[in-house]
Amino acid sequence: MSTIVDLKTRLADTGYVVERSLAATILLMTDLGRPLLVEGDPGTGKTEIAKALARVRATRLIRLQCYEGLDTYNALYEWNYQRQLLAIQRASAGGQGAMLDDDALFSEKYLLKRPLLEALTEAVAPVLLIDEIDRADAAFEAFLLELLSDYQVSIPEMGTIAARTIPLVVLTSNGTRELSDALRRRCLYHFLDYPSFEKELSIVELRLPDLPRALAAQIVEFAQSLRRLDLKKKPGIAETLDWAASLLGFGISSLDEAGPERIRDSLAALLKTREDVLAMDRVTLDRLVATSC
Amino acid sequence: MEQVLAAKITGFVATIRANGFPVGIGEVEDAMRVAEATGVLAREPLRWGWRGLLCARADEWHRFDDLFDSYWLPPNRRVLVEAHTSGAGRIELDPGDGAEGGKAGPAIQRAEGESAGSGEEGPSKEGASAASSLDEADFRSLNDREQTHAIEIRIRRFARRLQLLTTRRERAAVQGRRLDLRRTLRRSIGAGGSPSRLSYRVKRRVRPRLVLLLDVSRSMSLYSFFYLRVARALAAELSDIHVFLYHTHLTHVSDALSDPDPWRAQERLQMLSAGWAGGTRIGECLAAFNRLHAGRLVHARTAVIVASDGYDTGEPGLLGRELGSLARRARRIIWLNPLKAMQGYTPVARGMQEALPFVDLFAPGHDLASLDQALSAILEVL
């Protein structure tokens, strides 16, 4: 129990507010040696988990951003062909071609480490963030599954490289593509919902300490009721923070005093699609401001 | 760990599994380790730990709390849990067992183990028979939630096959790639003129696309509900699918279908289709599709699936003309007509007569088997 609270406060010190349930799950990652799969709508702070975790543990954060067509060359390792070629040319020019054997050519010196291999060869266990795994294709997912269960990779020219330390792996997914059951089962799972009023308020206060308390509460209430509307893209925590920062920049001390025009001007930080901006007419805006004051 | 406790935890994992969670044997062991780490008396940390361990997707995450409560809380807290998978049937909390539930494990656990032995008529049991009967069940007669859920699972599987297909095609295409000589030479300068890295021309990829045109007129009303579910299941898996409903007008409903909230999706669909008059003007709707959407949506790897019984009340000749011009754009036109499954059916309806020359595949699509067949045929040519 105490360790959960402890981790929660340490995460809060680095600027990341978690529920206790997530703190408990993070503790389990090390106990069970399993990766953590985080799902949730965009803007709920999935990626931030890994960043905060790296800050708390004072280790490196190694990030692999997935995209369609990501292959092992970009994710794991690649040979530095240019340097190899230069070495060969230098050796043959110096007349000592016999000195340069295969082992020297395929050594760590000419190996370009990509994020996954880098994470395995760190001296201190890093935090490995595999972001938006759902964007990579199924073949890469299968490869990742193998890596995450054995924590070793085999490079044909060099042999097998086992992990020096087991990294803390955080995977995030937006649900673009359904992930395989095998990968899901391998991971601990956490679903990040949009934050409650209290949680969002404490995040805003933590990130923007200059913001007047009353305004912070109004902003959060506004964002919360905005999420209840039928919007195409609901604003996440990042959007709330952006909006709060922009209101702070205007020097506004409360929403009702600011007037609908200035609120409307600043809404670009919250609403990211044309349909949503159009849907936010005068009446809707007035009602939202009235309910959040 | 004490044996009683271990048995109870094993029972919990079994309950979770019976409710459709993908947990294996390994998870039991890990669940015990979680319990050891957090301590068995701390209920909330235990809940959080197990939730992280045993859930694998969002809907399980939301159902977990109810299952946890109904298993571990005293039996006076009654949470009815319904199984969503086809295998386990419905699990009920028997009120008569409330008293002993406390020590012998709650009733929820019994339903799984004993119902088979006591000869009780369970709603549905896993096995080939259930699957095959579902295959041939006419969509008209399906109203059970579990059956519709099973159908959704099947459709999602098809959608995944479609996705795999795209990656396989793309990999196969790599073998035939062509050198981009200009770029290769330009890039070789850094390496002293030896072309150490070859550049290839990148082929523009055209992904297969599905366009669904669903007839929602009154004569099709028994089936259109199911086609909508099929469309929704497909839309959940594929991003490149475009669904239109038609009747006397044509409406684009992809946005409403892919709404993450199923209830809201249904509401939006009802609003979209509200206030339509009777009659079906297939020809006019196809013309509207050709004029407004076809140029943007239909390319050489597009399969257009039309679901309709072919009873057209519009201007004669229009349907044939419009379908003909659509057929020139699309890779395949598939026409699903549930009437075709009836004995002695001949496509004599004028609409059908006009359409048939341009249709590549004319299938009944009235049950899962024929739908599967039609969809597989699409897979082969896309």
C-alpha cells in the first residue's frame, strides 16, 4: 500500500498525476517483468506515462515511434555500410587487406543501434516507449512479441545479443488496428479514460501554478462539459493545458468576465476540427460558459 | 500460499475466462504473485493489479469491476453478469445459493462447471453444432444477442483477413521493385562513388477498398438491420470502408457507423433515416452515388457491394445505365439479394433484370455461410 502511495507522490513530483490503480499496475511491471499496454483516447496522457516513469527512475527514455511500414532495420539495428565500405577501401589502399577479416567488419563498431537494440544494451535499465504500436503492421507486431518474451535478438553476422538489463516497456495504442491477442496477453493492460474533474484540476494546477484557482476550476469544468457534447474530436488533457495557458496569456481572471468573443478566439486550442468549430455557435458557447461558472 | 486461497484465486481466473477474457494457465500463477505482492487483504490494490493483468482490451477493462465484485464481495451484492462470448452461455446468480455462496465460492462459479453435469439446458454450448447452425440461420430469424454477437465476431475476422491480404500483397510487390538509378547515383556520392545503398522507385500503393450500398426500404427491412451490423463490424476493423444507405435518397453513414459509442451510433442512424417516404429508387440513388461520390471513392481496387432485392420503383432503364457506369470504375460489383435463397426464385424483377449484366457476383447473402462465401470471393480478386 505504502509503496503505491509513494510512487504516486513521486510521479506527481515530476509533474504527472496518476490514479492509484495505475500506480499499482506500474509497480507490477517490475514484479512480473511484463510490459504495460496503455490504451485510451488521444490526449489522455498515454505517452506521458513513460516519460514520467523515466524521470522517476532517473533513467533514459528510449522511444520507438511506430508507423506503417516500420521494419526491423529502423527498429532494431542496421549495419553502417558507408563506414564498412570506407574501412575496406582504406585497408586495400594500405596494402593490408588480409588484416581486415569478417569479424572486424561486422563488429559493434559498424553496428547502428536502433531504439530496440539500444534499449537492450543499456547498462542501467531504461524505459522503452513503443508508441502507437497499432500503426505498425502485423508482421512487426509478431517480431516484437518475440523480443518482449525473450529479451534477446540474434544478428546473423554477430550471434545472439542478450539483454544486459531488462528495460521497462510501455506500449501505447490508439486502436487504429486491433492488436493480436498474443501481444495483449503478454502485457499488463491499462485503459486511460478521460480524467475526472478532480484529477484534471490537479493536473492543471500542477502544470500551471500561476493560474488563479477559480479560473482553473472554470477551465476544467468547461473542458469536462465540452467532452460531454457530441464532438468529432474530444479535447484531451493536453488541449485543456494549452487552452489554460493561452487564457493565462490573455491575462483573464475568470471566464464570465472574459466574454464570449475572447473565449471563442482562444478555442482554437481546444477544438481541432472544422466541424467542431462550426458546431460551437454562440448559444452553445454561452450555455457552456454559464454552466462552468 | 494457503491452499484455500489458491483455489479461490484459481476459481476467479476460471470465472474471468468463462466470461470471455483471454487468460491462460500462466495468468493463474501471475495472479498469485500479484496477490503475494499486494497482500490478499488489500482489496483495491488487488483489484487494480488483477485488472491490469487479466484484462487485454477496453471492453474487458470496463466489465472487470463487476466480475470482481460479484466474485469477491459478500453474496448480498448481486451483480448480474452476462457472458458475451458464444462459448460460456449466460451465467446467472442463483438466489438460492446465496447463503452458501460465502464459503463455497459464489454461485457464479458453479454455472460453468456443473451445468453440463446436471443436464441443465444451457442456453448455448461451445461446439461445432452451434457454429454450423449459426452458419445457416437466416438473418431474418436472428434476434438473440449472442447470435448477433457471434456474427459480429465472424465479420471482424473477415476484416482482419482483408488487412493481412494488403500486407501480403505489398510484400509480394517488393520483389518486383525497380531501381531508381538517379537517386542511387546521387546517394553514392557520400560513399566515394560506390553505390552502397540502392534506391528503389516507390510504388504508389492502392489499398483495397470496400463500398457498401445498403437498401433500407421496407421490403428489405428484415435484412437491413443485419447488413448494418455487418457494416458496423467492418467499419470497426477497417478504416477504408464507405457505407451508404439508400431508399429514396442516398445517405453517407460511415461517420455515424464508426461512432465509438454504439448507442449514439444507433441514434444517429435513426435520425439519418427518419422521415423517408416509401418506394425504392435504386437507379436514382446509384446516379447520385456516381455523381457525388464515385469519382472520389471508387478506384481500381474497389469492390462495391450492393444489397437489395431489386424492386425498383424509379424510372426504367436508369438503374442499368448507372450500374453500368459504376461497373466500369470498380473492380467488382457484388449484388446481395436475400430473395435468391428462396426456392424457385428467378430474377424477374425489372431492377434485377437491368442490373444483372453488370454484376460480377450475384449471391443471396441471407445467412452467414453465403455472406462468408461472397466475402471470400471478394478477397480473392482484390
